[in-house]
Amino acid sequence: MKLIRVQDSDFKQAYALFMTFREVENGFMNAAYGLDFEGFLNWIEKKRKWSEGKELPEGFVPDTTYVLEDDGAYVGIFNLRHCLNDSLREGSGHIGYGISPKFRGKGYATKGLSLTLKKAREMSIHEVYMSVNKDNPASLRVQLKNGAYIHHENEKEYFTRIDAIGEGESREEIVGKFYTEYEEEGRLDRSVHGRLEFATTMHYIHKYLKPGSKVLEVGAGTGRYSIALAKEGYDVTSVELVQKNLDVLKEKSRGLANLQAFQGDATSLHMLSDESFDVTLVFGPLYHLYEKEDIDKAIDEAVRVTKKGGVILCAFISVYAIMYANYFYGNWSAGQVENFTEDYRVKHFKEQLFTGYDIGEFEALFKNKPVTWITTAGVDGLLEPIEKRPDFSVSDEDFKALSEWYLAFAEKRELLGNTNHLLYICIK
């Protein structure tokens, strides 16, 4: 069972689905009601533009309409608004949905809403607003099953809220849930910015490796760096929080006797001895640590297990790049509230999932640690938002040239805020 954007669907099958709904049915508004097939195709083209925040009618916000597909059949419609204006906030909210009459009563609404909430989470919508007619108790039950509570009501409707992250969840639970649903394997291969991140990061790792170096990677994900370094002959230890990622890492590293992997959290590397590693890589955890105490623990643990004279490379994300890459789609205000206080100080809290830093702010985390700063470098530049353009193209030949060019400027201070991922490099 999956959601398919209506603009990516089988148009004839989608049209047939929409035609099974009345114009208004239990609060669900069928925007394609009364259209012939040609008119439906024109409407889909509008939806394509609206989902990108383009050519929106007055009062509209960017939204995406999905069809719910199960074993080849289109069974329902789910609409997700990417952000809310005042009218929607006090009205229909983020999500509207309907299940085709012949498929009702089979659990499709509950499952479809769960899948739509995952889409909301990917858009950094952490509290979902919804509404439901009081004469539609079945739909209210669907929302309650997905974690909703009734926030307030009027004579005709209940207005509900759903914490898309999960109320009361710990940092470990939030991060684990995300990476269980997200396909981390292949992230560094399936985009140009991912390939540049890998190539640049490997350049800096190799810069500090020596023959016989012992390497630790904390937050190893599915093992892209750990496995590559083990295949080069280095003695590698990997620590990963998320079981799904660890399972992939162990499977892909079968036969590599010089790689051992543990499940663990960056804030407590109790399974590792003091001063054991020549090079320590902390490549994921600091994206997902929000409390000063936890951040200090992770840095202190990385320092503890690194030999004197050893090098530590810590990855972090620029808060400015987060804004550039994710919030120019009709949702800038939501991103600003998510990442900055009213007086423009950077915010860090677990429901962000990925937290970003001002460059100087991150460097200051190491100020009182027993390390000496070597450099701060960007690893993927401004590629992520640019890569979303339909005319973006980088050939293999151009990628080689781009990678070499980028290395020449990776440490330029004036460019660091624009790059998504960065490395803070220091020596113990």
C-alpha cells in the first residue's frame, strides 16, 4: 500500500477514482467534481504547480494530492497542505481525505492517514491540524487511531491535532523512527550533492590517515564510510544507534574481519576504551543532538576514545542551508519559526529532527575541550537546493571537475554557511 502523487498517477485510473465521490461527502471536498477527462488533466497540471508553490490562487497554500494505491487499485484520496494560513488553521487544517465507497470499512482510511502523516513529517510538519464533522464518527476514530486528540469543537465539527513526531517520544525514539522509515542506504550515491559529500569527506579522512591507523565511526549509518575504509585495509570500528541501519551495515560488511560494529549512542561509548583510535569520525549524531548536556557528552566521548595526537572529524549542518534547501516552497515562515527565535537566534529541539548551526556557534562547542582546531570545511556546497531544478545536470566528466574545484574552496569562510553538511576537524 502506498501514496502516489496525483500528478504521477495513472490519470485514467485516478479520474475514475475521483468520479466515485460526490462534490462534498462527509466533509471531504472533491476538487475534481464535474470535470470531464480533459478538464481533469488540466486540473492535474494545476496541482503539479500548486505543489511547488507556483501560480497559487489567492488564499491558497501549497498542497499535494495523493491517491492511495493497494495492489494496483486506487482506493482513496489524501490531500496534504504544506503549511497553513489563518483560515485553514481555524478550519480544515493540513489533511483532508476520502475513501471510495466500495473500499470503505476495510481500514484504508487509517492506513492512508498514517502514510500521509509520514509525508507531513518529511515536510517538517510536526503538529498536524485536522477537522471532522460530528456526524462522521468513523472519520473521528480514524484520526484518534493515528494519535489525534480533540483540541476544540463547535456545533458542527471537532478540530483535532496530531503530533506527527509522537508526543513524549525520546530523542532516540524520534531518530530511530525516522531512519527506520527513511532509506539511508544509497543516500550518498543517488544524488550529485550526496556524491560530492562522500568524495569531499573521504578526501579529508585520507588527509589524516596513516598506514595502520585505527578508525572509529560514530553514527555509521549503513556503513558507507566504514566499509570503504575497511576495504582499504584500515582497522575500523562502527557504532550505530538505529537497528535497521546496523543490520544493513553488518550484512554489507560480511567477510571484512577488520570491521566490527556495535549498536550504541554517541553520548555513551562505554564499550570502547580510552585512547583507542587514531581517527574518530562523528558523522551523524550531531545532526540529532539538541540538549547542551548531550552534545557535550558526545564530544567528550569522541575525545576520550581518541589517542593523543589523533584527529577527530565531526559533521554538522548549516542552519542557513536548511532554510535554503527546504523553505522556498511556500513554507518560509514555517521554517523560520522552526529554526529561529523571534530575535533570530538559532533554535535546537528534538522535534526538529535535524538541527542546524551557525558556523561560529558550532565551533564554540569545542572551545573548552582538550583539542586544537585544524579547520572547518564544507563538503557538499550549495548543490542540494540547486539540484531540485528541472534543468540541473552534471555529467560524470563534469562531476570530476566539480569535485576538484570544490576542494579548492571547501574551507573558504564566506562559503561555509551555504553548504549543507560541514566538517569540524580538530586534533587531541
